[in-house]
Amino acid sequence: MPFTHRRRALFVAFLSPLLTVSIAGCIAPPNGSRGADGAKGLKQISVGVPTIMGPNNSPIAVAQGLGYFADEGLDVKFVTTGGSAESVQSTLTGQIDIGSSTSEPIYQLAERGKSGEELVMVYNYLRAPTGSIAVPADSPIRDLGDFAGTTIGADSLGSGNVLLAEGILQLGGVDADDVGFVATGTGAPALQALKSGKVDALSLWDTEYAAMEKSGMKLRFFSHDKIDPLFSTTFFVTPDFLKNESKTLASFGRAMAKATVFASENPAAALQVMYSEYPETRVAGKSLEDQLDTDLTAFRARLERLTAGDPAANSSWGKYPDGAVQAWLDFALTAGIVKKKLDPTPLHANDLVPEYNDFDAQAVVKEAQTWKP
């Protein structure tokens, strides 16, 4: 089977200053929410996310639907960028104010070292790894070495999960030239691609796999112990935005922290807020009870990553733990994602963590506990 291969040069190719990225689309603004009244007087910002709205992104819906952004004086437009590389490029070119993705393309950008193409990670959102490679339980693939000559499906060919999978395979002794990647999307199309044999494996993430297993698909997973200490999705900005809009960033991070507290305390409520704010997330012909059952399975898997390290107890929402970025850089170098050592200092900032955590967490917990549809 012919396949489209994504080498480490993929992300560098997206970073040409001559390239204009077409952003895939906007996540629709909330309807009827406390925060929808009035964008008047609120500061408008745009935030890129690589994937469409779903259980994995439900804290975003909470921050919008319960007015946490509006309470911070923000009118936030979320934009689906279609992949990590696109999110990076869109942030660099000013098409969006705040980007989000896994961190691999940021390190490749730093390795490129071109003036005016710098990004800084400012909010550690998913605090543990979410990605891995999955095969059907009865697949003949039994160890990483068996992936040579196979085709792996990814949500998009600009996804950070492509680089993560290549890094995992490299650590298992499989050269990037020996594996191909194709875009399968997520959800039912990705599952069908795996079942039909169009792909031998998938490189997706926790919530996707949880939903597939909930539907009856039995999977086996491949990862590497070197990724265990790594964080996943992170929010990032240009150095100029960090310098000039630190108050805006603090407000954004505080709203996201509140939303994560709410969602972790009452995940079923978070999902129902998402259904209300984003009606397209409701599955046609499926009862609310049945969809909640499926989506809760997926979202509970995600909550483990959102709350890793107990940021509620430590008042450390958004913080990059000491050594976390260095651990990522060590993995990236070993796995061939980057080819030289990089300094972690300019790549991340914890300066705004005290402001992210400057809210009454118990009041948010109480709101979650008493929430009614």
C-alpha cells in the first residue's frame, strides 16, 4: 500500500514565512450562556486548538458556557487549526493570539533558530502524556520492531502525534523511513480505517481510544517509558504577546483553571454544558443518557491527564514542573525529533502561574456540586 510519510522536516516546512495557513474553522461561539451577553466591552482574543469540540475539549465549553472568560473580561474565539503545525504557524503569523498543541513542533521551531520565529509555552494544560500507538487486540504486531513496513493512521498529517509516534518507534529501533502515516481523522472514520485494514495502527490519544473501546473495539497500546514524565497539550504565544498582553494571558489561564476545576469535580455537568453550548456535539439518534455514558468514559480518561500532579492541592494550574521541559527535550533528542541540544529556559514561562491560581477554588467546586441542567 502506498503511504504518505511525514518526516521530522514536516513542521519546518510549515514555518516558511511565505506560507499563509488557511485556518480550518471556528469553534462556534456559545449560545444562551452567561458569557454570551455581550461581547461589548470585552477584550476579543483568538485561540487555536488542533481538534474539534468534543469531550477532550469540554473545559473550553465550560469556560465559555459558565461565563468564566466573560468574568475575566474576555471574549474568546476558539479556532480549529487542523493540526499542531498549523497552530504553530497561525500563532507566528498573528492569525491567532494563543496557540495550543503538543510541544514537539515548538522544539523543532527552536532548533531552526530563526529570528522572529520564537514561541513561548505559557500554560501547561494537559499535564501528562495522552498519545500512544494502538493496534487491534488480535494484530500480529507484538512489539515496536514489528511496525517496520506498516501504515499508521493519524488525525491529520500535521498532528504532533505523528512526531510522537515516530519518536516512540525510533526508541524501539524502527527508522522513520520504514513507517508511513495517512490521515484518518478521528472517531468513526479512524476506527473504520483500523477495522478495514486501511491502516495497521492508529496514533491518536486517550479520549479517542476510550470511546473506541467503549464501542466494543479491543485495542493494544504501544508507548515507551521515556514519555511517562512528559506533558501533552500546552498553550503558547509569541514573546511579544507574553510581554505586551500578560494581563490577558493571566485572565485566560485563570478562566481555564476554573473550568478545569469545575470539570474535574462534576464531569457529567461539564459534558452537558458542552452539549448546550455546542449542539453539534450531540450524536443524532442517541439518547442523552447513552451519550453521557460513552462520553464520560472518554472524558474520565482525559481528567487523569488534566489533573496529574494534583494542581488543585498545589495551586499549580498551568505550571511546568521543574525539569519538565528538559525531560521533553531529552526525549526529543533521543527520539530524533530534534538533532541538537536546546536550552529549555526561553521555551517556557511560569511567571503567570500565581495569577492563574488566584481564584476561589472552593466556590468553583461548590458551583460544580450544585449545578443543574
